[in-house]
Amino acid sequence: MTNTIEDIGEASCILAIGTNTTDTHPVIGTRVRRAVLNGAHLIVANPRRIPLVKHATYFLQHRPGTDIALLMGMARVIVDEDLHDREFIESRCENFEEFKKSLDAFSLDFVSEVTGVNAELIRRAAILYATHKPSSLLYAMGITQHTHGTDNVLATANLAMLTGNIGKRGTGVNPLRGQNNVQGACDMGALPNVFPGYQAVVDENLRKKFEDAWGVDNLPGEIGLTLPQMFEAINSGKIKAVYLVGENPAVSEPNLEHLKNVFQKLEFLVIQDIFPTESMPYAHVVLPAASFAEKDGTFTNTERRVQWFDPVVPAPGQAKPDWWVTCEIAKRMGASGFDFTSTKEILDEINKVTPSYGGITYGRLQMTTLQWPCPSTDHPGTPILHTQAFTRGKGHFEPLTYKGPQEMPDEEFPFVLTTARSLFHFHTGTMTRKVTGLNIIRGEEYVEIHPDDAAGLGLKDGDVVRVVSRRGAVEAKALITDRAPKGVVTMDFHFSESPVNVLTNPAHDPVSRIPEYKACAVRIEKR
Amino acid sequence: MGKVKLWIDGQEVEVPEGTTVLKAAEEAGIHIPTLCYHPLLRPSGNCRMCAVEIEGYRGLPASCSTPVAEGMVVRTNTDRVRDFRQETLRAILRDHPRECIACPKNQSCELQELIAYVGIEVPYEAPTEKRFEVKDGGPFFRRDYNLCVRCGRCVRICNEVRGVGAIVFKEVEGRQEVGTPLDRPLEEVGCQFCAACVDACPTGALTDKIPKWRAEAREREDSFCPEISDIVLSLYDRYRERESKSSICPYCGVGCRLVFEVQDGEIIRTVPDPSGPANKGLDCVKGRFGISEFVHSPDRLKTPLIRKNGSLEETSWDEALEAVAKQLSKYKPDEVAVISSAKCTNEENYVIQKFARAVLKTNSVDHCARL
């Protein structure tokens, strides 16, 4: 997030696109609802009629995968109506004229045709976003999990820069992150292209810096493989061994059937986790890890806030914190630089090599929380990004062209399947499926189907159906609802009994490598 | 914003314009008893417990909803105010059951604190009204509206703070009662089971369902004398040591700070921490009710396992770590990959990527940011 969670309450207009935040980040959902109760306007753009819609001034129910058209259409309206922030564009941005030209392709008629949203509604929503400042834009996986997810994100940034809604209270481009420390894992360089603090591995000087800091030679300078690429490389026999910490790819990855075969090809798989997961049958060594409740350290939340936490209970059996296990393996491989005896010592090293975490020290975190960038111990942290300038200097307007989902419905697979998340479960269910009460409220997978489609298929509520895509088939009960429009069906991915990712399309965004979980073509068979 | 000067119980107080008399008194260290007031809510002024005398004002205005004014003279502890409070509290207590000793809120009940502060005797008489049935709050909490004092905090927090509006005030047999529209189950009226209502309730009307250990103990108690099980368990609970510890919720990216109540090394309850900078006293059903059971699940991995003759067998840390170190040493950098986790701490992710880069000499390290 460029801004803070609390800051959402300062907005006059909130545009929530591709995020069902009341179910996925309920406390942020609460902030949005409260902002509306206090007089803010809300625009919801989502293929599904999510709970936030009942609080919205405008609801734009666009077809899955048509976000670029919708956002560029809104930008076009704002420019045509002369509502763009000339001063901000002039002083803070570049490439506006090129961007403006790319808007020519997005007439309201075209946008309305592609998205399925009434043209007047798009026009009004665009005017509302541009005129009720400050405007905050929120998005989540509904924007990123597409083959053109990077372009979707650029489209949100274009819209915010166009209206000067960046770098001030109540504004911003605010991606809402789904996992408690997904921000921190990225910040710490658990990514194939960067060291901690987004320092590029291809940069020779930065490699030298880390070689000196870590006391090693020849750090690899080639960008490594992303998760989807790793599975391709395992399949082709290139990758032979995997060290897997706290992940459950046998439920979360796209095209699961294929993945199971892939795992069997590994010569050596180490799994380090708190529970036996669906990936375990392929493991050669399994290492029991301590859960968050049994260790200390820091997590970084979606607003870049670093918080220290202490253990609350002892770990069960012989389970150990992940850092201890990894250090032990490293030491037994003869490596130096892994003699840490506490998380504090690790954080001290992070402070030294990560400029944005330079001032986020153990001592300060015992008293307070800090938002990065925080380069020195006298720096107060940064609640709002880009207040004076963008990270790269000027904000670059990116001209965009329309791209839809890679797999469109056809005669054989006439429905679009989009995936969603339930309030009552989390990710692959490793944690929440262990909780009796949550399973009582929601214990199995549903396929949400529009009443008209259900009538066409002769389905009643609760009928078991087979959902079939080009990659596989799963069974689940039908839930007949008009939450999504005709032709669109929805499933979660919390239930390994109905593993929806057997169906999803592994086609991914060329830059971010995020798979297209939000749209693939399926057919529904009655059983 | 301008400052306003006023006198409370003879003490000069200066506060920003728009402050309520209650807040101003709080800042001056003067306690005014309250019941329907809650720091997360707009004042409603309906219980009258916080009544004070203000010179030039008619009657006894509610301090929680009266803004300060320049030169105002407030008295919070006169005979008239004390009498009024006692009468008001007696009225509130008239149909409140006298069952404190068996109540799950016993000794952490705001009503008990109020009785002690305001100074009234509560006669122990059998309740004459017929009892309502105790209702479920889904699988997570219980709703015993016999203990409700109609302060409205639950209804207001669900509406005002959570923006959900699952529960409402309605008239039942001529009395105001809290419930759901048409008495439908909470599951059907949009309840998110965040338990903000439970945490806002000053009495035992809304409480968490009994934790696991109590369910077992209860079975034993019931086999002796079920009539006094509630009392025995409530007394036993009070003498068990309970620690409160603070940590961060492991679910989504909001980073809610939670207070963990721990007994004998087991998390028995988690509640949102009002001082959490990201959540400010809020949480959701997963953080509130979805942590203890997975942390203490019997399915947790407790021992290292190693594959021998095709099946995973228990082993020592030493053997497991040696095997991993020996095997991983065999591969070239482009033959290995490391998958880290968005559930691990910053320190762990740091160590894991350092291991991949400095020891295995590969940049093929990634995690599930994309999923």
C-alpha cells in the first residue's frame, strides 16, 4: 500500500477493484464500511456482487479479465471531461501525451461492449473518482491474477496519477496483501531477482556488497526461477532437489494433476512445515517447524508496517523455528555466516544490508512499530509513499492496449470460472480446516452458478456437479446465486477434497509470473 | 481547533472544543461511571449512568453526550448525582438474574464493578420472570439475553463500527430485547462472527463458548451434581493462572495485534488488542476463533521424518539435518530450488534466501506471493 490502513478513513471516494476485502481482509473491510457510514463514496468494480456492493454508490460488474478496458475507459472519461490534475501531471509525471494517445482506443462504447457495464455508469463512476478527492484506490488478487496482471496494476497507477491521488492522505494505490508476511517475504528477498530490500541480483556492485557482508565469493548473478518456472524445470528434469518451507503447492498451484506427476520426478524433496500437507507424500525428509505462536521475530503487514512479536506458547514435541533449522543445515554444509543464536542477531544483520530496513532495529521495535522505508535509527518511518517524488523520480504514464483472458469460453467449455476466497477459511486450509467452528459454518466447496444457467442445466441448489476444464475435473455442490452474472461460475480453493486448481490455467503474466486464477473456461456436468 | 476552559468538581480543565464532559473529566483524572458508553462508539446517552450536574442545565445531563462549553461548571459527585445513579442502577438490575457465581463473566463483569462503585446492595431474590432460552452465536459464542442490560453496545458496534447490522433492538412481550430480524439464525442475517459484540458486552449475556478443557471438566462435574456444575467450574476457572500475551495474527496481511490468553501452555482465547496500530481493537472470525485449535492440533508435526524403504519414519534432528545437508551438497546450483513462505518471519525469509544464494549458489528462491 502506498498509504496506511487508517488512511482509508480519510478518503472522500474509495474505488475498490478486484478485492472482496470484507471476506479476505475483514478489518480493512470494516474501515471501508465505516468510511462510507461517515460520508465517503464507494465505487465497487468486481465481476461478483460482493458484500461491499450494498454500501456502494456505484457497482461496476465487469466481466472477469476486462479490468484494463474498464480502468482505461475511466481514464478516458476523466481526460475528455477535463477533470485530470494538470498541475500534478505537469510537475510529478512524464509520458502523459503518449498515454493520452493510447486512450483513443478506449471509447465508452468499446469499453461498455467489452466489460458488459453500462456506459453511463462507467462515466459517472469516473467523474466521482476524479472529483471527490482525496480518492483511494484499493485492489487485490482480482487485479493481479491475470495473464495481463502487470498491465492491470499499471492501469490503476495511471488512474491515480491522472487525478493526483498519490502521496497525500486519503489517496493512493493500495494493494491489499493476502498473507500475514507476504510483504516481508518480498522485502527480505525471497524472490529470484532481488536481494533483501529489492536490490537487484544482476547488479555487480550489489553482489559485491552482499559478498562482503556475508563473507562469500561468487554470488550467482543470473536471475533465478519463479515458482511456476521451478515446476517446469522439475518436469524437464533440470531441477532435481527442492527445499520447501511452509508452502503447500499440491493445493495452491494451478493445473494440479500435472503438478503431482512433477513432484514424483524429484530426486530429493525436503519439506519443513507445521502440518503434514498434501505435498508430503513426495517428501524424502520432513522437518517439524514451530508456528508463529511459538517463536519471535517480525512480520511486515500490507501497509509496510514492521511489528515485533514474542512467543505465546511452547512449541509441540521437537518442532523448531524455521530460522534455526535453515541455519543448522547451512552449518552442516560447512557454511559460515549462519551462527545466529537469536532472531535479534538476524534482524541486526538485516538492518546492515537492507537500506529500507536500516532504522527498523530490535531496540526500536520493542517500543513501537515502523513503516519502511526507514533508512536510519532517527528516521520516523514512512506512512505515505511518494509524497515528494516517485521512487524512480517522475511518475511514468504507461500507454496500454486491451488484453483479455488467455482462455475464453467456447462451445465445449462455455463458462468462465473465477476463483474466490471465503471469510471462514484461509488459502489451502492448512490452518482453518483444523478449526471445528469454521468447518461447521463452511465445511465444503461450492460452485456458485447463476439461476438462469442452473435452469438451463436442470440444476437445483445442492446438486453435485462436475466442473471440467481442459486440464481436469472436480466435483462440488452447486450453490445457485446471482452473485456473479450469467456465464460466470465461482469456486474457492480452500478444500483439498475439491481442489479447484486442478482446473485453473497455469498461463501466467509475462512479468510477474502470476498465474491466471481469475479466469479459465469450464463446462458444468450434472451428476 | 480552539481550547475550552471549564471546571469539574472544582478543578480547572482545558480541553479542545467539541470534547465531551465525560472525556474532559477522564483527562482530569475524575472517574464518572458509565454503562452504554464504549470508546469505539459514538455516545448514545441512553443508560443515564454517567449523569452529572451542570450549572445552568436542566436536570442531570448525560456526560458522555454533552459537549464542553466555555466556563461550564460540572459536579460529578453530589448527593443528587449519587442518588440518581443508585436509582438508575437499581432499575437496570431489577430483572437481572442473581446468578453471578455461575456466570462466565463473574469478576470480570462491568455490572459488578458498577455496583461496587455506585454502592448499592443487591438483594438476593429468585428471578420471577420466565427465562429466555440461551441461544447459539453460531459455533463460537452463546447469547443469554436473560443477562442483557439493554445498553445497546452490541447493536451499535455491529452497525456503527463493523457496518454489518446483523443484530437489532426489537420489542418482545412489551420489552426491548436484542435479537435478529425475524429471529433468524445469525448465519442468515449477515453475521461475520467477528465477536465485536461479545467483546463489547459489559455482562455475561454474550460470551465465548466454553473452551475445550471446560467441556471435559464439565462432563465430569455433570456426573456428580449437574445443578452446581456452572458454579464449580466458574470458581475453578478463577483460580487457574491465566497469562495474557501479545502477538500478531498469522492469517491475512492486515497484521492485527491480538491478545492471547494462555493457561498451562495452551491458548484458550484470542481477543483483539486495542493498541494494535493496524487493527485498533478489531479482528475477524479467523483471528478471534481460528487460532488456538490449529496451533494445538494433534496433527502438528512434532518429530523429524525421513523416508526409509519407501515410507516416512520418525528420526532425530541430527540424522534428519545430516541427511539434508549431505543430499543438498550433491547438486549443482541450477539443480536445486528453494521455496520460502509468506508465513515465515522476516528473519526466517532472510536466512532462507541467504542460504539459497550464499550456500546453494542459486537465485532460484521464491514464495507464494503470486497465489
